[in-house]
Amino acid sequence: MYQENHLCGLLARHAVLTPDHVFAYRPGLPNVTYQALFDGAEQMAAALVAQGVQPGDRVAVQVDKSIEAIQLYIGTVLAGGVFLPLNTAYTGPEVAYFLGDATPRVVVCDPAREAEIAPLSSARCLTLGGDGTGTLIDLLPVDPGFAAVPRGDDDLAAILYTSGTTGRSKGAMLSHGNLASNSDMLRDYWRFTREDVLIHALPIFHTHGLFVATNVALFAGASTVFLPKFDPDAIIAAMASSTAMMGVPTFYTRLLADDRLTPELAANMRLFISGSAPMLVDTHEQWLARTGHRVLERYGMTETNMSCSNPYDGERRMGTVGFPLPGVELRIMEGGAEVATGEIGVIEVRGPNVFQGYWQMPEKTAEELGADGWFITGDLATRDAEGYVTIVGRAKDLIISGGFNVYPKEIEEVIDDLPGVVESAVIGVPHPDFGEGVVAVVVGDTTAEAVSAALSDRVAKFKQPKRVVVVAELPRNTMGKVQKKALREEYSAVFG
């Protein structure tokens, strides 16, 4: 039914070996076993094929987190399709771009948004609600038993859209081999087994929640406490009977604000992992003092999955992302040559985790992914004499707020089109809760309130500036380029 040693087979292995083992504990809802999870995934695959999905076809999905959404992901892979998850915060105009670029065969959205999403493309539009109902569910066959479509390591399994300073979103193409190799390695590196219970409070529309948390749990045959969203009460209730948690720094800062967080509460936990945004050393120190656990911080991105991690055994060095993972090569480059130890340069990585290129963007792919397999991440870093990698910035001014990527150019283009605005610069500065907070510095005859109000229905909430400042002019160098570094320094303390 499944291909051994391929993504489908590895995802489904424990459905065959331990069908009655619980995959998902859901507070207030029935538990979901591995058998039930994959029965539903096979039904999803059959329904997609009945709607015309053929190998290589894209299935675009913008739905709330649910077990059915996980089954839709697995079902797409089983059917030979290419899973395309979209952030649930994306507005209609944003979704329209992704659908126009990816040309999916099927689009699945929340029932409440069907009237808005359906006209955006010629794809068949189906619905799936967070409660597990919708027109997609109505199409499921009564019985499971779908035979997985054979796929090779280089065949695409997913496209995740990322972006850059040009403002145009790029579809990162991830193959079966990319996802399988990374999940298989992380399972072993972080010591996950079927005895683990992972607190899963991450969204499932990006790499962290879907291809790290979900895939690693599935590859290990582990259980999850499957939460629809971050909920401090639910996480604290789950901690005593769980063994691991993956989260973004915001999870940790908000849990630290709760008096119930104690060493006794965390006594059964063996591992706390943080990623998607830099964790402040102060947060690391507070977590260690409050729980007795040292957070394991790692580094990855959409195009590479995970590339670095602090060690499971050995020193987890605060403020660093540890070492390149097994099988992943990493170098730090400047001017075509590797920099000396301790010097700053751009991270480049190579390995089976590195994506296949950008969807329908061969020139952009060639710029960032060399024929020799090295991918230029655009992230600036140093590496010390012991090999620990420290991220010091991003060459492309990417902002990571609450674990989500925010691309300044995209927001600037919207602001610059507003009445009275002459120009704008969007930057990220330290934020005690979100890691980085978005700040918009605007020149023109307008007000901060007017800019904020105009953005409220034009871009997703996580992209909206948490502070808007109206100024007379932006700082520039002698060549006329806006100096964002100066702006970051000027507003570095705006959030305290």
C-alpha cells in the first residue's frame, strides 16, 4: 500500500506497526489513533482523485487546524499531489496571487470564505471547517483502502510560498526526498520515539508546525496533544503528561508570564524546542530558572527545512543555533570565499534537505541555488572555534514576528499607495513578546491612525505594523539608499 523508505511509507509506517496507538489527544474531543488518522487520509486521497487530482497537481489549502486538515495533507501526498498550505490570515487579494501562480487543481477553504475564495481561480473549490465538516467531507468514500501513488525522491510533495525584498512571493518546491530525509534525521537527532507525547500548538500552514512537528511525530510513531492554537491553559494542563514541546519564542515568553510554570510542572518533560525566530538570551535564562530545562534552539527556513540545531546531548549554547545537522553542509561566505572563524558572512547550505527551486522562477532559482547544490540563505551569521553558529541578521531585511515571516517590501508597497503618503520604510525591532515587532516609518501628509486603519483589511494581521511613525524624511546614504540600519537603531527601544 505504501512505498518503503519514501515519504508516504515513512509517514504511514506506524499506522501499520501500531494502528491502535494514539496519534492525537484532543482536549474535549475523541482521541485519534494512527489507524483512524490514515484511514481518513486514504479517504481524502480517494476524494481528491475523484475530483481530478493527478500526480503533480497542486492542492491549495487555507483552513483552520484540525485532524481532518492533517489527513488532507497526508491524503494529498498519497494521491501524488502537491500540498500547498496557505496562512489562514491571508486576505482575498493575497490568496488570489497564490492561486494564480500555482494554478491548483483543487482549492480547499473554510466554509465561511467559500463565496470569497471560489471566484479567485478556475480550480474546484471545496470546504473544510475546523470542526471537521464541509463539502470535502461530504465527498469522502465510505471505506478507506486507497493505494498510494508511486512517487520518487525528486517528485514534489509540497509548495510553500515565501518571499523576498522584491515583494513577489516565491513558491519553494519541496520534494518527497527533502521532507523525508529531514524528518527522519530530526527524529533521531532529537531522540523522538513512540513513547513521546508532543505538545502541538503550532499552526500547520508552514514548515515548523507541519514538516517539523507533525512529520517528526509521525516518523517516530509518537503521540501529540493536538491543540487548535496556542493556549497557555491547555499547554499547562498538558505538560504533566507530555514529554516534549515545539514552539516559537512567543510561546515561551507568554508561558513565563504564568505563575503555574514551575520545575514540578515540567518534571515529566524531556525537551523544549524553539525556532522560527531568534530567542532572546534573557528568555533562555528565565526558562532555565523557572523550569530547570534548557531550551534547544534550532535554525531552518522554508527552502531548507531544518539546517542547524543545538545538540541534544552536550551544551545547548544560548544565543546560538548550534551546529549543522547530520548530512547538512554549511559554510559562511563573503565575496565568494569562506570567512574566517568569528567573522560575519552569509550562510549557505547544501544537503538532501535543500529544496528543488522556486515554482516557475528559473532565474530566481539560479540566483540562489547553485548547480553545485549550495543554497544562499541570505541570513548573516558567524561560527566560533567550536563550530556553534550564531545568526546576527538577515541580508534581505526579513522580519520574523511571532514566528511568522514579514517581508518589508510587501507592506511598503501597500503603504506607499495610500493617499498622502510619499514613501515608507518597514523595519523589525526587538519586541519582548514577538521576538521582532513590525514598525512602519512613513513620510507624508497622513497620520499613524490613518495608515493603521488602511492596512487593517489589506494585509494579514501578523504583517500589520505594531507601531506607525510619521516623520519628515527617511535617512539616506550618499547614493540615496534608505538606511534601514539607522532606523532600526533609532527605534530599537520603541517596544521597551
